[in-house]
Amino acid sequence: MKLLRIENNQGLFLDKEGKVSPVHTLGKKQLLWLVNQTLDDSVEVEYDDYDESQLRNQAHQIIYKSVYEKLVALRKRRKEFVDTSERLFLADYEKYREDVK
């Protein structure tokens, strides 16, 4: 699944409904969905590499580059991120489980 792409000199992202939209319309909910897809091991994700020369709009350049770099870095550190999150959850779970007893 290609989450970020560059077509017709525009930066685009894939949303939850499968619709492709310009990156300047990217909101919190869409960004969170992109992050969740990036972290999901069962989903094969792709991104078009950032290329400033293919993006004419400066706003698209800035937004696409930032989102692309963050998602690629997160994908590379996915296992570490998930392990850390699970450890934090487990610590809180153990704490509250003791309170219930």
C-alpha cells in the first residue's frame, strides 16, 4: 500500500477510505492513520522518495518532506517503538491490576 506519493508535481497521501488527497489537506486523524499503518507489521507500506524537483508547490515540498522523513524513520524503528509502548502499557496494567485486587 503506497501511503505517500508524488504525481503531477503534487505530494499526495492515502487516507483511511482509500482516497488519495493532497498533502496540504493532511489533518491529525489522517496523520495518525498513516502512523498506525506504518507501525502495523501486517501491512506492506511504500512511500515515493522525496524529490524536491518533482514538487512545484513549496508547501507540498515542506509537508511531504517532513511527513516522509518521520514515517520512514518510524518504520525503521517500528520494533523498538512497539516494544517500548508495550512495556509502558504492561507497567500501567500491573499497577492498576494490583489496585483492583
